[in-house]
Amino acid sequence: SSKPRYIETRTDGPVGFIELNRPEVLNALNRVMVAEILASMEEFDRNDTIKVIVLSGKGRCFAAGADIDEMAEADSVEMELLNQFTDWDRLSWIKKPIIGAVHGFALGGAFELALCCDLLFAAEDAEFGFPEVLLGIMPGAGGTVRLTKLAGKTKAMEWLFTGKRILAKEARDFGIVNQLFAKEALMEETARYAHQLAKMPPLSVRYIKESVLKAVDASIYEGMQFERKNFSLLFSSADQKEGMRAFMEKRKANFKGR
Ligand code: CO8
């Protein structure tokens, strides 16, 4: 595949890194960039050696949102025909855990991208928000849905009506962010965590991710039926046999992802 223009990717053992790389406009997400993010996520997802994906931004911030220049003159028929959000739908089919690392701004579409991550780490200077309302629009890539599911209707309305920024500590207190780090330590700590997570039995992690995402969306009954199937399925993996044998033999398990 040809070299992406707006992102940079690299791997370090079992961890695949994707960095938004358009710092001169604060990593504003244009459509090509979103397509590149998706293509690289799918490539990492297919790559057997990669167990965890890390998403971050180069320069001053994670990203200041969708590229406003690109959509300023659009009309609604154009927007409809673009069907740009199919890329975002594909994002929810990525099976491996995605860790977002946010420093500085994560606004608009970039906040939506952060909300698609399975775990979110942030620097103490991180600021999240949906400023769409100030542009006379609203979120379109899941913002009203994911923020409401995560933080509840009360705060979601407040934040979305005004575009008010959510500072790092508040984001952590509302469960939007898993953990905060000093700005200088964010990438190192995120990488360390990703490598630890990569040592977990990959099939367990995969089905846990699927089941949790299902639970966000489904009734308790439906979620539990789904969980039960995944639970049973893990009993035909070699890692289940290895994990339980290792426990009984009082040794460390050696997981293979099969
Ligand atoms: N789009 C295009 N260019 C941008 C964007 C953006 N979202 N954000 C910043 N830039 C550009 C600026 O125009 C500026 O360019 P130049 O140097 O050529 O003038 C450069 O980046 C640096 O930005 P500033 O000079 O503005 O930097 P400041 O530190 O003064 O301000 C802010 C930083 C507060 C983040 C400010 O840049 C800002 O308010 N940006 C826009 C934030 C915003 O409104 N985001 C939401 C966009 S709408 C959206 O995301 C809709 C999502 C729905 C679909 C998702 C599909 C991907």
C-alpha cells in the first residue's frame, strides 16, 4: 500500500502505533486522513503479530476536529452522497483493543475518534469538547450517542449545547478517560500499558472487547446471551487449556493467541 499522507504508522513488537500527522492545522481530520486511519487500523487488525493499537496525535494536540475548510461550502445532499461515516462504522469492527492517547485538544470529530477507543489515556493538559454548536452544526460521527451513553444525558446536553470544554480531570471523573499522566510521560506510559496488554491472552481480550461493546448497545438479556456464547467459545482455544493447566501446575502461562 502507498505511504499515507496525513498519518504516520510504526510497530514496536506487538504494538501498532498510528499518529495523526497534520500538525500545521492541529491535525484537522480531512476525509483522506480518516480513510488512512481506517486502512491502517484494518491492516494492524489483520496482522497476526500486532495485539494492541495505539492512536495519538503529533504536534500541539491530538486533533482539533474535522477539517472545517473541507466542509464549509457543502450542502446536505453532498453530505448525504459522500456517505463519509461508513469509515466510522468500519472503526467499530476493529477487533483488537485500541488505546487512545490524548494531549492538548480533542475536539469535535477528534473527540468522537477518542470516544471510539477502548481505553483512553490523557495528558494533564488535555481538553475535550464538542464545539460543533458554535459552527451552527452538531456532531455527526457518534458524538451525541457515545457521550450520552458514557456520561449520561444531563452532562451530555450541557456540554453539547454550549461547546464547553471538558478539562482532563473532569474527563477522568466522568469516566471518559481511564488515566491521566504528565504530558511528558503520556506516550511512554501508554506504550508501557500497551505492551502489558499485549501479553494478555488475545482471544480473551478480543471476546471481552466484543462483549463489552455489545453490552453498551443491548439489553441485559441480549448482552448476557452474547456473553455466554463467547464464554463457551473460549473453551475450544489452546490458551484456555494452557491458562488453566498453568494455574494447576503453579507456573506462568504461555499464551499463543490460538
Ligand atoms: N479545521 C481546519 N483548520 C483548523 C481546525 C479545523 N478543525 N482547527 C485548527 N485549524 C487550523 C487553524 O485554522 C490554523 O490555521 P492557520 O495557521 O492557517 O490559520 C491552525 O490550525 C492553528 O490553529 P489556531 O491558530 O486556531 O490555534 P489556536 O491555538 O489559536 O486555537 C483551537 C486552537 C481553539 C483548537 C482553534 O484552532 C479552534 O477552535 N479550532 C476549531 C475547533 C472546532 O471547531 N472543531 C470542530 C470542527 S467540526 C467537527 O469536528 C464535526 C465533526 C463531524 C464529522 C466528523 C468527520 C471527521
